[in-house]
Amino acid sequence: MKRIILTIMSAAMLLSACNNFEEINTNQDSSTKVNASLLATGAIMSITKPAASDAFFSHMYVTKYMSWGATLIPAVYNSFGRENFDGYTTINNCLLMVDNAAEEEKEAYEALYLFIKSYILYNYTHNVGDIPYTEILQGQNGILKPSYTPQKEVIQGILSDLDKSYELFQAADDFDGDPILHGNVENWAKIVSAFQLRVLMELSKKEGDVDLNVKQRFNEIYEKRSLLNNNDENLQVVFSDKQGQIYPSNNTIYKAWEYPMLSTVLIDILKEHQDYRLFYYASPAVAEINAGVSEDSWDAYYGVDVTEPYENTKASYTSKQFCSLNKRYTHYIPGEPYIVIGYVEQNFLLAEAALRGWISEDADKFYKEGIKASMEFIKANTPDDVQYHHGRVLTEEVISEFLNRESVQLEGNFESDLEKILEQKYVSAFMQTPYLSYYDYRRTGFPDFPINPETNMNFKEPDKIPVRWLYPEVEYSYNKENVQNALDSQYGGLDEVNEVMWMLK
């Protein structure tokens, strides 16, 4: 009886999570099919749908894309706070999805379950370190307080699950209940591959670990598996003018749209390379327009130093000496698609892999394709209206000229080429793929994020940016012994943001 009640409650909760992104097709003659598809819809939306309201910008502070004009935001100054483990509920619901699937659909739904489980748990482990893993979802066996599994074992399990997910998607038929990729198992297999490349690259410090075999695994995926071919195959949410489908920062639903202030980190890179994406990301500083500077002039655009004391940021906001978000994010109702896993990122991962010698390819090929795909994505998702590009249109000629610009060329030096690859990856991830640029910085030092010890809220080590989040407060209330054991084994008993997890050593 408990299982039946949980299934009904889970379906109801996940249906509400769909947020009207697509009408859900149901077969009134097959209750198992309806339950599985409803659960699939909610699970997929749980990992793809962006946060609403102010939380939509949370990752943009950590990755130094922006500051905020209305009030001091601690994340801008490297106060990270705590992780939460809410996604374990989604994983449980995915198990119910598999249980309730018709026999002919089980392969597809099991593949989806393994991918979503891997996606959620990987995000947790590379935010905090060891996590509950081997003993999760075993309440029926009396395990209500799961132990923590060492990070290496968690990652080994995730890589194994992703291998199986790929194989199942390859063998399965298309499935119902998918509002993003419409149940296309071929496309899902490519998403699994692209995500596994991300996981492996974020293990670059463990290249020599014989158990993980990172380099060979990466190479085998590149050589033998299906990968994303273009932006149309992205795992992304597409917005519209329908109720519940409006872009999160559009002014019709979000009244604080004027407060984002773009940073010098982003804008200085764009200006250095005369990159037209500047005119699609930013609106010109009002102070410069009032002074007679043209909106298509590079001089009308500058960022705020996100390490300055907040009173300086506030002064810039009051005097309108900053660039706000381009109106395509605030006044164009569909905004742009929100990418979770995509073709642009995949190209930069392959470029870095080629640079590291993990694949036998020219890094420049993927580096340039990543830049080109980023520009084409922006062009394809922006109306040809001067208010959205300020007269600097991303034409094919402009894109070609940029790709040949001397300042963006790779030069054959590992460190400088890695910096350029990750710098362009950073530019391309603006308003997309949350936190990825922070993870790149954490493992490589690129992009070069600024630090001001006088304003840094990483009080224990003010010359550094934190390398992890803290464990959820709820774990100390309900699973205290196990979380403390995890802290003892990893960090000398301390739940502290500067403690270095296994994958970063």
C-alpha cells in the first residue's frame, strides 16, 4: 500500500513540475503507460527547467558573469553556502517510472533512469565530495540513514551507469513523456555521451588513475559512440509566449530584470577580441548613451569589477555606469533556449581532450567549431532587431572573420592554448550550463577569476575562491553519524569550503 500511495503522490508532484511546457499525451486504456510517461516528464523537467525568479541568476555570480545592483549578493563575494540533496526524491521517482513501465518500454525508461540518476549524483559529489550512494533508496530494507560512499567509488558507479544507459538507449524504442527531446532515444544516447565526456574531463587531475582509466574511456567514447552533431540536438528548454513557458528573466514575469550588472571578466574578454557576442549579451551603459556614445560603439560597453566593495557597485548602478542584460533576455518573451548539455560544450571538451593528447585530433578544429556553434546559436535564436544586436549583426562574414582573428588563434603552447579554449568556453556559456565555468576554474585556474582579499567572504583563506559547498543542514539533523564519518575520512572532520575533495587532488 505504501508503494501505491508513493507512486500516486510522485506522479502528482512531477506533473506539477512540468510547468505547462508541453501537453502530456495519455492513453486512457493503459494506466501503467500513463504513470511511466508522467513520471518521465517530471523527472526530465527536474534536471532541465531553470530556476525561477532571483535564483535564475545564482550560478552567474559564482562564475563571475555578473553582480547585482539592488543589494549585496554574498555569492558574488564567494560565499557559497550549502548543497541540498532534494534530487534523491527525483531518483526515487525514476525508479517508480521503470517499475510502472510496460515491458516493451522498460529499456528506454531504465536508460533514462540511469542517466538522470548519474546526472544528479555527479552534481552532488563534485560539489561536496563523498555522498550517500550505495545505500540510497533502500528504505524498504530498513536503511533510513544511508552511509556515505567515497567519491572515487561514486564516480566509478556513475561511469558504469552511463555506459549502461547508452547501451539501453541504443537498443530501445522511442518513449512517451519527454517534453524536451520527444522521446528520441538516438538523441538521448548522444546526450549520455556528451555528459560522460564532461564527467571524464572534470577528472583531468586523475588522468593517471589506473582504475578510472580516464584517457582511454574518453577516447573510446569519441571513437565508438554517437555524439551531438549540432545545436538542434542540445538538451535544452525552449521558451515561448505561452503561459508558464516565458523566459525566466522576461520583464512580464520578473520585476527585478534591471538589476543584473555584467562583469569586467566577461566584457573585457569580449572587447579584447572585438567579439560581436558583446552586443547580443549586453545593453550599452545608459551613462554613455546619454553622453552621446553610439550603441554600436565598443566604448559604450564596460563591466563592473565584481570584487569591489558593494558600495562601489551600488554607485555604478545609481550612476548607470554599467552594462545590463541585453533586452533579448528581458523584453523578448522567448529569450533563448536554456542549455543543460549541448553541442557547443562538447566541442570545447573535445578541443581540450585533443590538447591533452586524449584523442588523436587537432584541438583547433573543435575549438573553432565550438566558437562558431556558439555564435550560430545566438544568431538563430535572436530576431534581427536593432534593440537585440545594436547594429552589430552576427553575419556569416563576421563569424568567419572572428575565427581568423589573430588574438584567438591557438599557438601550440599547452598552457596558453588551454587558457584560450576555456576562455572561449566561458564566453559561450553565458546564461547557460550552470556552474561549468567555475568547475573549469577550480581544476585548471582558467578562466582567470579575480580575487580581492578585502572583499572575499571566504574568510578562512581570503586569497582563494572556495572549492566546495557544505553538506546540507538536514543531514546533520537526520543522518549525523554518517555525514560526520564522511567528514572525518575526507577533511579531518571539518565541513569547510576550502577542504579539497579527492577528485581535485
